[in-house]
Amino acid sequence: MEDCVDRVGKAKFVTKLDLLKGYWQVPLTKRASEISAFVTPDAFLQYKVLPFGLKNAPATFQRLMNQVLANVKHCEAYLDDVVCYSDTWNSHLQTLEEVFSRFQAANLTLNLAKCEFCHATVTYLGKEVGHGTVRPLEAKVQAIVEFPVPKSKRDLRRFLGMAGYYRNFCKNFSDVVKPLTDILRKAVSFNWDTKCEIAFESLKTLLCNAPVLAAPDFSRPFKLEVDASGTGAGAVLLQEDDYGIDHP
């Protein structure tokens, strides 16, 4: 996922495509249809297409997308979210033409209402990407900021799961959340103390002030800064921008 975001982030033109009820566009074989059977009070039924909820449905759909879009340059697919990205207008149109041709040959239908064509930035995999930058979604960050004080380990795991998705934007993330992860251990009871409260609020502050990351340019050199303490190790990957400033 992160590789997809990195590749898309550098582009000047980005198009996001959404497939209409993606799984339902995958027909089942006779044997697979039999396995999907279920009983209702009125009838014995079988699916003719791939239903939502099957354990292997995501992997099956991803294989389909990989086959349909194989060898298409400047195009990434994560399940039913497809993104096309280019540095020039003409190359972007060529990529879109190739993708549409592949979809038509595979009898796949787009959900036009959810498609975004030829934008400078788009929302992709929980981040705003494009035009050389990657940043967290404001709505997602706001949900984390408004998260109430956890009352149980389950609440805390949910909070850390939400915040952890944006850990790359937070300096010293592991050190900051250590008081919170410590009370998630099996042998430790849930005791919300002052250290936990400070860590909880500090993490929210970090996310509110999260830096905008530069999309990596793999044709230019990188710098790696590292640090370590008794409780954790950290590193930040930097790249010099057009103004000679090192940017994470």
C-alpha cells in the first residue's frame, strides 16, 4: 500500500477510478456457486457472482485486477480502487485510454459517481496524494482528535489502530505511545494514569501538526537520519527539494 501511495504522490495528474460493486462483477464457477449456497425460510439459494464477506473474496478480486491491468504503466489497483497517475497531460490520457480498453475487454463497469478525473490531488488509501505531496486526511485526523478517553483495552486498541495508520507522519511515534502500549500487555491490568493521559493527548497533538510528506523521487539521492534510546529506535528518510531543503 505504501509503495502505491509513494508512486502516485509524485504525479501532476491523478485520476481515481471506482468499480461499481466490484465483487459482484466477478462470476462464480459452478463449483464455487455451490459452495456459496445458503438456506432461507423460503428457499435454497446460491450466488452467481462473488459475494461480499467471503474470506478469500479480497484476494480473488485483487488477482483479477492484477490480471486485467498487467503491464499498464502509471496505474495502481488496490481492490476496487484504481488510480492512474502521470507527469504530463498527454501521457495521462494515454494511460486512461489503455485502462478503459482493458476494463471494456474484461466487462468491468465503473461507478462514475465515485470517479475523480484528472485532479492534482486525490484521496487514495486514506491519504491525500498527488502533486509531489502525501498528507493525512483531515476528516480522519479529526476523528482521532475527537476520540474520547479510552475506558478499556478494547477502546485503546481501536484508538491506536486509527492513529497508527498515520504513524509515518508522527515523529517518535513509538516513544510517544509507549505508556499506552504498556498497559495493553496481557499480564497488565488497564490502569489509565497520568502518563497515559499525557501520551494520549501528545499523540493527538502530533497528528494535528503532522507534516506534509514529500513524495519520493527515486531518481534523486536520499538521506537517512537515525536515532535510538533505551525504549526505541527511529529513522527518517529525507530528500532535498528544489530549494535545497531536506524534506521528510
